[in-house]
Amino acid sequence: HSIMQTKSRYNHIAKIQASFIICGALLYISVIGTQFKMMNIIANFESYSQHPGQLYYESNAATGQIMDNERRNNAKVSPNYKEIAASVASKWNLTAPNAVELLEKQFYKENDWDPKRDFFHFHHLYKSGGTSMSGVIDKTIGLPRKGKNFEGVLPGSYPSGDFNHEEALEDINRLLKQGMKREELPYRASYAHTGLRPVYGPEKTRTGEFFLKQLPHKRLRAIAMLRDPTDFRASNHAMIMCGLNYEVNKWNNEREQNGLERVCSPRDGLNVSHLVDRKIQALLEKCRKADEADATSVNYIAQPTVNKYQRIQCKNEVEGIDTLKHCRSAAHLLASPKYNKHYRSMFQGLMGRFHRGQHFGGTAYGRMNYGYSPAEESEGYSVQAVEEYTLEDLGGLDVTISGAGDGVGPPEPDFIWFGITERMQESMCLFYFQFKAKPLKKTPDARVQDCRPNSWWNEEDRNTVKEREPADYAVWRAANAIMDVRLTKMKMEIHDRIIAGETEETMPYVQRGCYNETFGSDGV
């Protein structure tokens, strides 16, 4: 019995000792883990001290959101740009193997815009918001205003027209004759439907050659606007190809005179095909009056003339040919040969090519007659190749791109900014921040339509465009991803400057709402 008690006592003591050992081990592991964590925090702090321009944020792989100010101040975590880039790439369904890597590089890309050294050209693609953008350039980069012109904008620039080289040369020569040195010419920007790139190589544009000769002291650069590919086509179809915006406004004005509300969508009663019939009847009446005038040798001064193309159209209509069948609906356009003739791979005009396997070309002019060959049929095409090239070229990351041969010829003007029509407010935030320009109270919108043609295209029409135009949509997705990263980078930089003691007065180029609802300028 005594022996049994002794064994029991020893077992009890052994259990107590084992418990102490386990607790001690757990405590040791906890301490070591804390030390490693502290070492990581200290390392991050030292990194920040060495690079004060960097910012702290808490990345969320699902949303890429940034912490609010209070949490960021209390928990200074080193930025993980790669996580943000991965989140954005996933959001926009980018499949290029190096998409995350290229998006991450945007965080390290410096803003090297120099208003004294640089000159940028804005190639306005029809129906992409370019008229509004031209107005913004006038009132920011173009200031001061002198008479009808803006000093910083090269004459010959037109918000809705081709670049006038003769007008530009006349103004340049005027200033040179007044004794101004060429390197003192005040121009910082130009804009037109006329493209700039490529400046070098066999497909070089007249505009690029002109700038190299007349502004040799300037570093040529580029800015651009692009739009959802289906909306881009819808707007071009309605206004440029078919002239339907005028017909819709005229019809709605008649409705208002009869006490009816304006309607802009087929689901609300807008019959686009009926408006096409009205347009045709008006043309036939115009041809009839012109024929009467010719037959009687009467000169109707007030009667608009009929050109040869309109006469051919009238003749075809009389013979039973529906000359505007492609204008009656999106479905009619998509089934028409005119779609393949005018609306394939429309973003060819943006960068000059979709991927490195293509030759440069096609950016000089951009009316309804885009006339590009399908990018999907080009040698070396893949969605991944288009995404990669867009991230590099439109993203301003590759300065070896050249119309005379990548890495061989002189570099093409690089894109220092681009906007997206559907994201106009965010685009303007980045524009003002990029060019350190005082924000405008309101973005010019003189050409913005009340009745948007994209409401005439149903989901089936949109899906058809997505299936036909994977290259255009690859460009658009990559562009949106770049914009997401740049907006995040901008907000992080603004926050860091606020923490460093800067205010609205020291950052007048931050528009209210671009960082938060209370900080920033209300505009001028």
C-alpha cells in the first residue's frame, strides 16, 4: 500500500512538471513569434525611413481597398503593390502571364512631365469624349488665353476636326519673325482627329514629321481617350455613319411641342427605323425639288444643293433599294457588310497597333472610315499579347517602342495620360494630378448627347460585339486596370502628403472628391 502511494505521488509530480514544460514551450514560441513580427515591423519602418515617398496601406486581395486614415496611422504596414496589382488584374480578367508584374510597375513609374520641355498631342478618336477633353486642355495646359487662342495650344488644333498644319506653321513663323527664339515658342499641346504616331519609320505621319521639324527642342508625348468598345461603335454608328442624333432631337422637339415627354430609348417608344424613314423621305423631297429646278432652269437660291452622292442615293431609293438599312438598328448594322468595312478593330487608331507582331499604321486620321483589318487575323495575335502590349505602351512603361523598329529606331512619343469616357470623373482626377493643373469646376460637355445611342443596343447586340472584337475589349480591360492602379497610387500619395503636413493650398491640383469628399479644390 505504501509503495502504491509513492508511485501515485511520483506520477502526480511528473504530470505537473510536464505541464510546466509544455507551458514554457508555448510561451517561448509566442515570444519568438512576436520577435519575428517586431523584426518585420522594424524592417518596414526602416524601409519607410529610407524611402519617405512610399506610403503605408493595408491591401485586401479581394477588393484592393485602402485603409481609412485612422487605421493606417495606427497600423503602418508596408505596401504590398503586388497584391493590389493581382487584385486589379483579377477584377478585369487579365490573362497575360506578366499582367500583375506590369501593373505593379505603375506604382514605381515616375511622373516626369515637364511643361518647359514637353509637348503632347491629343489624338481625338471620334465619339470618345475628345471634344470635352480638348476644352479641358484649353483651360489648363493652354492658359493664358490671348484673344481667341490659348497660348499653350498650337494653332491648327481643332476639337472636332483634322490638324491644320498650314495654320500651325503660320503662327510659328509669325512668332519667329517677331524675334522669338524657336526654343522659346510657348506651345505645350495640340489636339485634333489627326493622329501623331508613328513619328518614325515607313508609316510615319505627316503630323509627327511636322512636329519633329518645327519643334525639334521638344520631347514629343501623347495622351488619349478611349471608350467601351460597344458604346464606341454605338455612338459612331448613330452620329457619324447615320446622322441619327439630329433626327432624334428633331423628333423629340416635335413631341414637346405637342405636350409629350422626350424619349431616348426603344423601350420608351423611340422607333429608330421610323426616324430613318423620315430621313429618307426628306432626302427624296430634296432631290425632287432639285430636279424640278433643273427642269425649269429656275435657280432656287434658298434650296439646298444636292451632291452627286445624294442623287445616287435618291435613285437607289426610287428603285427600291434601302440605302440606310444598316442604320435601322444595331442588329441591322451587325448584319451589314458596312460593319466589317468600318467597325472592325477600331482601337487600331489608339496606339497604332495591337501587339508587337503588327506593323504601325492607321493612326493619322479617324473618321467613320476606320477601315482596319481585324486584329484577330494578324500574325502573332492573341488576347494575352494585346493585353501585354497595352499595359506596356498605353501604360507608358516601354520607351523602346518605335515605328522604325522596337529597340532599334528612336522611341515613339509615350503615353503620359489617358482617360476612359465611362470614367470621366476619375479620368479628370488623374489629369489634374498628372499635370499639376488647377481643376475646372465643370468638365466641358457641349457635345454630350441627352439621348445616348448606347441605349439603342440591347444585351444581345453587346454580346455580339464582345465576341467579334476580343482585341478591342482586351485593350479596354487593360486600360481600366491601369487606371485602377493609378487611382490607388494617387490616393496613397495624397494621403502621404497630408500626413507630412500638406494641405489643400499646397496641393491645388487635387480636385474635391478625388481623394475624399471633403479634401481638395472645388475648381475654377
